[in-house]
Amino acid sequence: MVENGRSLKRIKKRVTADLNDFLTFPVTADDITGCINGPFRDNIQKFLSKYARQPTPSSLFPHLLVWQIVFRVGDVMDGQDSSYPAILALDIVEEDVSRSESVYCDQCRVIGWSGHPVCRKRYHFIIRRDGFNTDGYQNKCNNCGESLNLTDPRCKSCNSAASVNDLEEWLQQQLEATSHLLHGVVHSNGYGHLLRLNGREGGSKFLSGKDIMNFWDRLCKAVAVRKVSVMDVSKKYGLEYRLLHAVTNGDPWYGNWGYEFGAGSFALTLDAYRRAVDTLSKTPLINFSLGRKPRTHFHDIISFYQSLSEQKLLTVKDLFCFLMRLIHRSLETSSPVVSVSTPKKHEVISHTSVLYPWTRDDVERVQGAMVKVLRAVQKSNWVQWRLLKGAVCKLASPELLNYCLKDLEGKTLAGERMVVHSRCNPDSGAMEYSLATASTISGVFPARNVTTCPSKEHLIRDLKSLYDSLLNPSTMVNYSLKSARELTVTSAEKLLDCKQFVKDYKSSNEYVDINPFAIHLSCSVKLTDQPENYTAPPAEPIVLPLNATIADLKTETSKAFQEVYLLFKRFQAVEITDFKNVKDSTPIKIMVRSGASIRVEGKIGGNQGLLQQFRMERGLDNWIVNCVCGAKDDDGERMLACDKCSIWQHTRCCGIYDFDPVPERFVCSRCRIKPSNKKGPSLPVSHYRTGGRTCKDNAVSVREFCRVAS
């Protein structure tokens, strides 16, 4: 890896106004269009030239070049030196794939891009957890433990030098580290993957997950990335956030930035995902109370938040949305949480005839009865809301009782200096009420117009409890109807099995509006010296001047595919499929319009035997997947091969749980019923091993590529 020679140790002493703001970069549309006038393969070089520090040539690791951009973080001040704004560094690592230890891409394999040829370069965009330290990549000296800067691998303390092998191994570990605040990788064809995202819950000091995601989205647009996938294994408060967010918002957290369903494990489709979201979010809360006696703490939690909300909480979605809003408000301020409602409580009374089916007299009558119950209780004793509600349950409907409880705080007893006070019990989290004299309240009790809600800790604790009871398929409570529970459990499992999401940033046609003084074409290729079943690469955007000819198109097409793919190192375009009889000197603009798609035929030439290893991102292995769930390709889930037919299936679909060992010998159900003499190709024994036999493990999910923090 080549590290820039110019040190940034004294960056805080420079004028930070010259640094780009991380929270808004790029600031204007001009900043974006200044780079986007072509495909990613060209734009990334223009972007680096315009914004990044140039790397210093080095013979140590010529296949890993580091570029760096330094940002200030808005108006946030450095915690150690509050007189200077906080700064961070974005490292862009340009990786030569042909010389890399990892030639093939696991992420492409599981998202459905395994047929793409291996790209020549990969660009890693990394913000380290210590990214606020702009002194460059550092390692510890093996001899004395002091820090070594990669620009000078010789230790200044003990004068020992780190070996090339040690440095290279450490640098490769940096590309696989899971502690980065941001790690995205984009292939030279413009297809990329968001591998890691860590906000405040993941160790970020200044940046939230939303801040980092906004930056990543703007960056992808600035360099004309085509598609980006993300494996959503995000956690929030220790819960599976892709499940929780799907219930409350209908899509994953990444959906806020346009990421959509990409590929489902176990052959799940987009329609199956949407049906699962709809089923789980619209599950009525009444399903959990019918026929269940006696009441449990689980029911008390639901009833408590139903009584706390101004709107009716009827479904699972309603309940979790309300709870997440309470948590969000508790994080915004340390003061007591004001009741979550559109109008203020004490303004609602005057409009009861419009908003509610009861009158002011009805409310005063019920609340008067509640105050009398509190007075009958021994002074200073607290009464739980459910008991107080039960004592006056015959006077009104449950809806009116809930409304009166929410507005009971601050009510006085006629003729006496007694005022109602409420609190959230620190142990149970339940709302409680008590009567106290006015003098006792002064300076101690909260203001009348504030409803004391559970603390952030209590809210999160209830969220986890409700998640386990209502959403977690392995701990979900029983329903009154068994069939309804089975459907809900299945829906939750489907949402957990959908991890791969993709954002399609732009098609080649969108380049037309950016530069009207050029011809933009989407060019696909057909290799005449390859088998018919060869998987062609994605079409490449080609940008030509208005006076370009057919010969220019062939030249630019050859150059584009040579720059992008290793297999196409010596590719030469021979002819245009639709214009085989057209002379090379013919102007392009009279043949096709800008934004059109064309097909070029050509040959890769050279020593094809040596280049075949770069044919596909999936590698050289030619496995066959035919699982009972319908899966026909590797989806990243744990699999094993049949010892008779060598066909791969999911271990879960074969009745083997994820944490159970794989049996020494496995014969699939098809072979047990009807043995077959045909054997498909299988993976080499060295591929993966579990329990003593070959097993294609979930290499992607083990790494947990993405984690969301607040």
C-alpha cells in the first residue's frame, strides 16, 4: 500500500475553512456535475485528482495505492481541543485485483452478480474508527511496541524495520477489518458493495449512522456508481433492525436512501417480502389477548402504551411506531417526555365535541371518581394505573378511561388542597398515581402540563420485551388462533431471511442530460471466440464526441472493456452488430441517437487459458445448487452437498439447524427415494469444512458486513 508522503500532523493549525464539510460534501450540484460526465471508470480518477492527495510512488505495495481526503465535521469541535473543528480522513484504497490475495468477490456471488467478469480494480472507501487521526495508517513495532507510520516502516525508537510480509499482511487485515466507521468497495465497472457502517453505537464519536450514510450516498452519486448492494445485518438496541424497521416503515433502514429488495435467501422473492411485511405489521394486538387468562406482564406493557397514546394502537405496527417515537424523543432531550400527541392535552378538552365522542362533563365525572378512589387510599400510597382504571371501569368506556388517566395529572380535590401526582415506577415501568397536598408538590412534583413517561432505559427494555414477544419467531408468544401464529412466525422468518438490498443509482440514459455536447451510448459485447453459454458482462457506458465515427466507437469500446475487466485485457472490437456493412468512417450521430444501446462483437485474444481464471466473480468452481426451497444459486446461506449426487442444498432445508454440526455423511431426500448415477461437479474438499465434511459456509454473514448505529 502506498501512503502519501506529506504529513497531516499539523492539520489543526491550518485554516480549516479550506476543508470540505463532511456533512454536506459535495455542497452544490456543480461539484457533482464537475465529475459526472462519464462512467465510473473515468469519474473516479477525476474525483481523486480533484479532491484527494496524490500518492507517493513506492515499490513496497504497488498493487495497493492510498489516496486521502480530509474533512471537517460541520461545526463540531474536537473534544480534546475545543478551539479547532473536528476533522476526519477518508481513505480511498485503489486495489489491483490481479495481484490481490482475494481475486474473487463474495458479495457479488450472493447478490446475483457472480457471472460478472473479474474487474481489474477495486476502490475501497474507508473511514477508520480512528479516522479523526489524520496521521495515516499506523502499525505497532514487533520489537518495542511503538507506533510505525507506513511512510517510514523503520521504528524511530529501536531502529528495527518491519518486514514487507508483515506490513502487507497487516494492510490486508485493514481491508477486512470490521471496526471501520465506513467501508464501501466499488469495482471498476461501477458495481459496488457497502460492507461496513458504524455510527455512534458502533464506536463513532461525532458521526451518527445517518450522517455516514448520507455521505456515502452523495459520494456514490458524485462518481457515478451504478449499483450498490448491502447485506443488512444491522442491529439496534441489540435487536435485528431489518425486522423492526420493516414492521414500522415497510422497508429496511437502508430504504431511506433508496435501497430496495435485491435477493432473498431461500428463494424468497420481492412479493414474498412485501406480503411478510404486510402480514406482520397489520397483525391486530387483540390477537394476543383473546382467551388468555390471567393477564401477564406482556399484556400490561401493551395496555400501558395504549393508555399513554392519544391515538388508538390497534396493530403491531402502531405499537412499535409509538414506542420508537418515545425512544427518539427521550434521546433528543433529558427532560421528561411530553405526551406524544398532535394537540396538547389541555387544549383537547375544549374541542372534545369535535375530536371525541364524549363531553367535558363526562371527563370531569370520571376523573372526579378517580380522585375519590385515590383519596380513599392511604395518604402517599401509589396506585397503579391498571388498578385505578379497574376501580371505575363501570362508569365509562375503556377509551374514555384511558383519556381521563392521561389527563389526571394535576387534578385537585374540591374544597381541599390535594393534587394528583403521577410517576413512572422505576422498577415495573408502570404509571402510578397518588394524592398529595399542594405544599408538598411545590418545587418537587413536575409541572402540571407534563406527563412523566418511562425513561430511555425503560423504553428500550420494553422495546426488547415486545420484540421478543411479538416479532422474534423463536420466542413469539402464543396466539388464541394457532394458524394466525404460524403465519406471523413464517412472516417474521422471511423478513429475517431477506438481507440483500440494492440501490440502482442511474442508467446510462441519464448521461444524456448531463452533457448534450457528447454522444452517450450503452455498449454490450458479444465474444465470438467464447462458447455460446458464456455470460456476457454488463453493458458499459461509452462517451464519444459529436463528430465520432464507427472506428472511434470500436476503439473506445475496446479501451473501455480493457480498462474494466482482466479477461478483456487484449479485447478488440471487430464490428457493430447492427451496422456490419457500414464503413468505419461513417459518423455515429447519423446512425444512432445519444442514449441508445448498441452491441459490439469482438475477441478477447491472447492466452485465453491464463485469462479464464478471471472469467467470473464466482471463481472457477462450478457447483450445482438445487434446494427444496427453490434456490438455484449460492445465496450466502449455509449449505452442504449430497454425497451421492453432489448437489448443494441449505442445511436448514435439510433439517440441520444453523448451529448444529454437519453429519459425516449426508444423502439428500431425492437420492434416498430414487438413487441416481449422475453426479454433478462439486467444490474441492479444501473449500470449507464443517463437522468433518465439505460444507459451503455463509462466509458473508459471518463477517457481518454492515451494522447500523444511531
